[in-house]
Amino acid sequence: MARQTYWKGYLKLSLVTASVSLTPATTDSNQLRFHVLNRKTRNRVESRYVDSVTHKPISDKDQVKGYPRGEDDYVILEDDEISEVGLESTRTIDISSFVPRGSIDWIWYDKPHFLAPEDKVGVEAFCVIREAMKANDVVGIARLVLYRRERAVLLEPQGKGIVLWTLHFGDEVREPAGTVDLTAKTDQKVLALMSKLVKDRTEEWKPSMVTDPVQKRIRAMIRAKQKSLPKPVAASKRTPVKSTGNVVNIMDALKKSIAKDGGRPKH
């Protein structure tokens, strides 16, 4: 299945610009999804925004963002006001700086995306930026509007392409839950046994190591339930009306119908 392009724009480093496209490197399309149903009627349940006091549904145009400053008291922000404080351009990945490759701890990495040149003209510029990062063993830092938020992103050369990682915001990364006593001594005999156990269980990486057993069991459960249910009644197919290819005036059609009926024997 062809990958769907999520974003199109430009990769820029100083005066060097390349037209690029962005595609998520991971997908959750294979995950099981369920509809919420009314147990009694088996009809699907809909989710709607309602007023917390009047309990009446609220249309999209009447919904507005509010920041709480007290009990039942909010600062109202319109969408265009929020947009004004964002990036000037939401279609340009402007690399602002570089950092040594591997200097950013893994906990800051969020979601990976494949970055690729969008046309032949941009291939050369794209490749020059990629190879320059490889030669200097660095990764690029930029900002980009993705998933309705302005995000810091990291650009890392990988093979023939570039992987763009969204990075967690500073206030999203927590301090470690506890501290480790790095001065504690390790029993060498215990360490030798543990090292042997690690070595015995070491093997080459393969994607099957991270399969989801719960999903497999639920799929098996669904298949078993489907077998026990009666087969759905197929909807009756209507015989398609063959078109003659001619546009018939409704008055002419009526006259022909009456003339045809007039030839039938009366009871």
C-alpha cells in the first residue's frame, strides 16, 4: 500500500532550499478498533459536545478555547489569536542549528517521520544537506507546525534519506523517579553469572520481538464469535436498468406508454 504524504513544504538551510514531503515512519492502522454500541439496540453511540449547564449540543462555530483563571471564569482565546503567535511559515523546515549526533538523550525523541525530496529539482539540495550532516556527524534542529502544535524537530541523516523526529517539549520530560547508588559494589561471581545469562539470550534484532500478543488473542476471539453468529442476510440486489443511451422526453415516454397499454385486451 502506498504511503500517504502527511505534509509538503520546503527544507531550508541558509539559502539552500529543497521541496520535500513528510510521511509518518510508524502507523497504528493495524490496531484493532471498536465502535461503542448501545447494548440494548446495538446502535452506535455518538459523541457530542454539550453545554455543562444547559446540556444542549454546541455547534462547531459556538465552540471557543478558554483558559481557566478562577472558578467558572475563563480567558477566551480565538483561533486566529492563537495562530498569530505561531510560526510565520508553517511550510518551511528552516534548520537553525546543529548538535553532535547522539548528544540528545533518547527520552526527548517523540515521533519519527520520513523526509524525502518532492521533485528532481530539490534532490541535489536535499542530498547536499544530508551529506553535510553525515560528514560532520551532526543532526539538525528546526521548528515545524505538526499535529496542530509548533514543535521542535530533529533531522537525522539515515541511509539515502533523512528521518525527522518531533521532540518532546521541555516541560513534558520529567526528572528520574529515583536515584541510583552508583558507588555500590557488584559481586563478581553474581556479575559473571548474569553476564553468561545475557550472552545466552543475545540474538539478532527482528520485528517479531515486539508483536502485540493481546491483539492476536482479541482477533482470535473475534473470529470465534463470528463463526458462532448467523450469517448476515444479504441485501436484495435490484436488477440494474439498462440505459438505451437516448434522452427521452417525459411527455413522449408517457404517450408511448399509453399507446402500448391501449393495445392490451380489456377485461
